[in-house]
Amino acid sequence: MDLNTTPPLEFRSKDIESLVYLMKKAHRENQPKPIVFLGAGASVSAGIPSAYTIKEKALEMYRDKPEIKRLSPEQQTYANVLKCLNAKDRNTLLRNYIKEAKVNVAHIYLAQLLKHKYVDYVLTVNFDDLLLRASALYNFIPPTYDIAILNDITTGSLPTGSVTYLHGQQHGLWLLNTDDEMKRVAKSASNILGKISVDRPWIIIGYSGEDPILNVIGDLGRFDNELFWISYLNNDPSERVHQKLFENNNKGAFIVKGYDADSFFLKLHSELELETPKIFHRPFSFLMDLTENIKDIDVPKKESTDKNTKISTELYKYTKDRFENSRKLINDAVNRYEQESRTGHSQTSLSEQEIAEKSYNQEVIDLITRQHYDEAHAILEEFPNKDSASFKNLSKTLHSEWAYKKYDTWLQNVAQVALLEESLRHFEIAAQYHPQEDLFFNSWGVALYQKGFIEKSTDVYLESIDKYKQAEALNPQNNLVYANWGLSLYGIYLLQRDNALLEEAKNKIERALQINDQDAVSYVILGNIFFELHRPFESKEKFDEPLAMYQQAVTLDPKYVSAHNGVGNVLFERAKAFGTLEDFDAAREAFSKALSLDPNSAYAINGMGYVNTEHSQQIKEETMLDRGIDYFLKANQLEPSNDNIIENLGVAYMYKSEYQLAAEEKEKFLKLAEERLIEVRNLGGSTYNLACLYANVGEKQKALQMLEEALNLDRETLHYIEKDREWNPYRDDHDFQQLLATYA
């Protein structure tokens, strides 16, 4: 791997909670509220395809058009293809998609934010009317502007709560698709955006940034109240977006990852603690709200004529009665299904139990969606029939989601092991209701793996493997199941040092890669396995295979921290084993790359400490050793119970003692080293370096006792004994020779 390649683009990030804080504060204090900017991605789940799909459809529909035929494959971009179509062709192509589109969750929840004044403006480069249709569900239509035809809009005519189409709208006179057409509104857009953006947060979602409007946004300057770019799932925006918004760290732009448009607005709705839209939760109340916005017809007191047209009071009365009867039916349904369902007093076509269960189902699902798990559990405790399929399905869903949430929360603070235990408890409860999803068992297995790693427990690792077997039975094509299975086997190997476990783990990872050879995680795990299989490294070539695995992972995912750490670790071990100084520098660069992606990666910080410490021993430079000690201390702060970090710190103190001329200073650092290495022993780690320390200071009995413990834990320790100079005074010692013979 060329460690001098161009680094991946870097984006400053924030989580959704930071945005929620700003929105709540603005709403509470009546401050300027966000601008929401919608791109095509916001409408994909509604059935409106991406620009790529539209382009491909146009190429198919108009393949015989001369202008289309003249386009080379490289020229077949969205803008170029649509430029070949006349206005009528383009409108026909797009309106068919828009006509068939359904209102999706993203637009329903955005309309709610508009209605309740959590958002001041919506700007969109889409042509569809999804937001207007969603707003109608709340009995309001926001003011709507189309700058494709109104080039003189000012903020005076652009009230808050409005929707502005930047590329034209479905039924407008202009739909702007080509580069030239889109450029014609850039000046108007600049005028509008410059005036409304002052002191307002920005939320940009579903937008590729591949049109001239991005230039307008980028030219607005610094976003004092921040800009949140909602990236699709875990993807990064394009280089063009990075250049315009993220290259300058003072611009106030941040990326939010992990969501598509629907899940983002659902999460935002939940965090803002807004009421669930009645169309989802109370459909009959939703219908009642609609009728309350309709003015009943007034019945004339007597028959009258107007321009010789007779108006019948009976017809008026019949029409009014019909509407009033409709309202009564809806009101009756509200009472039966939404208010009185738990009492069971109403007689309907559904049984009393069915009515009650449906009501409970709606309420519990609503609470689960909003992550109010305790409230959902309390409601389920009142469920009328705990033997019913509805109760079992709700309980399974509740405890599954609860388990996932507890696990995600634990990942944010791994020191709170109780959260992991709570997650596992909810997995156990959910399992009582016989889930049939491979995702459930795979996730359960991952949580158990984490517990096994913390407790260094073979039994818990085996429990995780049992869950992976259940997941495999449900879906033998889930590559993640095999990858995680291999990781658990690798965890057992680290405890037992049985190479048969490594071979079995390798088979699982190779199976995962047969299913999906683009999974960077699998390559990192395989790199770990090859690293152990090739120990002890008797030649430099032994490092090639694990290094290749980590490099492949970096190629697939340049922002995968563990992959860079893997590269750094292999290069470091090669440098340490064969004294290749250039490998120390390359390892340092790999760990630095990992830290640029995650400044709190304890593994990378520990790696930097390791590189500086061992490199210092090669060139005898104390200041480099001191840097290594500083790295170990920082890593120890992040992971106080990590025995590997503590052991490295102890060894570094041993090295530091060798630079001390004064006996008192030398003794001080040896004491620090002993304290750290005893701590490692108490944590269940290797005692080999503690044995080396005692050997170095001439405490033979302690040295041999610790060496025996180390050999019991890992027989490969014999390989290090042959090389380490601390044992030179003992090579001819009878007790030392007898101990080694026992493990030979």
C-alpha cells in the first residue's frame, strides 16, 4: 500500500441531538428557525427515482432521437441527456413519475414541522408536490413560490412557513433540468438565500450538490447557526460538496450520518417529542379533523329562485343530513376504536378483544417508534390477552428494539457495562417470543461477543456462536453472520492459543467473503487471523499476507479506522522484528491516519506509543521514548482496564530506567514499571515482561515464577526468551534450563 496516497476527504460531524437542541431553543425562544433544503433523495422512497434512473429511462424512451444518438457514453449525464429533449418530452417523462408517487414519511413529518413552526423555510430542487400533499393531511397549504418563473422575489414576499421551488414545480411553466436552465435562476436564488439565511440553521437532505445552487449556498459565507448536511446512511458527500462547504473548518458546516430521508425525519420527530401524526396513530380522529374544516351547507329558510333557478330546501336539508351522518359515523368510530376500546362496552363488527388489541397495538408501536420503551412496557402489562399473537408480537418487537437501543447506548460509553447487560437481558426476553429474523440473532451474538471480550470468557464466546448458528439457519446468505462467527472463534483462540481455532475462524471469514467480497470488516478480521497464524515471524515475508488483508480493507473503506490500525500494527511488528527503520516511519504514518479519522482511538494512540518506544530503542533517543510514554498515558486514560496498554507503559518505564544515571531515579522508574506489570497480571494478562523485569534486577525466584505463569498462558513465549537479552545471565542456570525443558 502506498501510504503517501491522497488522504480521504475529511468532514466535521455532529449528531442529530445537536440539531434538536438548536430547534428546540429556537422554537422555545421564538428565534429564527431552520431552513430545510430538499434534494432528490428526499423523494426516492415515495417512488420518484434518482436522476440516474430518470436519465436511463430517457435514454430508453428517446433512443432514436438524433441528439441522443450523438452522445458518447461519457457525455450521457443527466443534464446532457435532458438537454436533448424538448420541454414537452421532459415534462411527460417527469410527470409520469410524479403522478405515481406516494407521500412518504419524510414529507409527512416535515409538513408537521412546518405546521408547528419548527421550520421557517423549505427550499427544494425537486419538481414534485409531495410536501404540499403532505401538508394537506394537516389541513393547511403553505405559501408556495416558483423562482423558475418569479425572478423578482424578495423576502417581503417570501413569508416564513413557505415552500420555494428552485428548479420549477410539477405544474409550472418551467422545469429546469439542463445546466443552462438551472443557471438562469442562480441570481434569484442567491438573492433569496442571502436574505433568509441570516441566523438560521440549515438542514440539507437528499441533495447531491451537482447543480449550480450549491455554488449559491457555498457563497453565503459562514453559517453562524450551523449547517447540517444529512448524508445518505454512512456515505460521504462528493468532493465538490467538500470543497464548497467543508474545506474551511470555520464555515460552520457539519455532516450527520446514519440516516436516509425517512429515518432522519422520524428520528427528528421523536427527539423533538412531537405528537405522532393522527393519520398513523388515530385515523378516525384524523378524519374528524378533516370534517371540522368543512363548512356545512346552510339550509335556506324557504324556497327561493335566483335567475329562474329554483333552489330546493329539501335538497339542502338532505345534503346537510348526509354530511352530519358522516360525522356521526366518524365520531362513533373514534369512540369505539380510539377511546372506549379498552372498556369493551361498544358493540361493533369486531370483537371486543380485537378492538382492544388493535388499540393497544397502535399505542405500543407508537411508543416504541418514539423510543419510550418503559411506557410501552407499562401498556403491555395491561394487555387483555397475553396468550394472543398480538401480545407476543408486540413483546418481541419491544424487547428487540429495546435491546438494540441499549447496545447502541453502551457503544457510546463502553465503561458502563451495565448497559450491555441490560441489552442482553432484553435479547433474552425477546427470544421467548420466538423471533425469526437473522438480524436479531446476529445482533444478539455481537452483544455476547462484546461481553466475552470484556470478561475474557470462552463460555460467553460460545454463546455468541450459538446465536450465529441460529442466524445462519434463518439466512445462510448473511455474510455478517459468518464474519462475526469468525471473530468469536478468534476471541476464543486468544484465550486458548489453539491454532485449530484460527483455521476454523479463517474458514468462516472466507465464507463471508464468498458472499460479499466488498466487506472491509471481514478483511480486517482475516488480517488478524493471518497475523496470528504466521507467528513467530521468522522472515519478513511472513508479514505479507496479513498486511495485504489490511491494505485491501483500506482500499474498500479508506475511512475504516481499524484497517489503518491493522496496517500500522503489521508494519510496526516487522520493524521491531527486523530493525527496518523505514517500517517504523510507515507504521507511525498509518496510526496517524487512524487518529485523523478518530482522535480517540485508544488502539491507534497505543500504537503510536508502541512505535515511538521501540523505535527509540533502535536509535537510542530518549525524547522519542518520552513521546511514547505520553501516548501510553493518554491511551490508558481512555481505556483504564486495557492490560495491553498498561503492559506497554510498564515496558516503557523499564526502558526509561536505563537512561537514568542516578540510582534513585533508576529505582523510581523500575518501581513504576513493576506496578504497571503487576496490574497487568491482576487483570489476567501476560506476566512475561514482569518476569523480564525481575530477571533484569537479579530477582531470580520471582523471575522464574512469573516466567512459568507466562509459559502456562502462552507457549509461544519460548520464542521471545531466545531473543531477549534479559535472560542472558540465566542461560546456564539449572533451574532456568529445567523450566524451559518442561515447555519445550
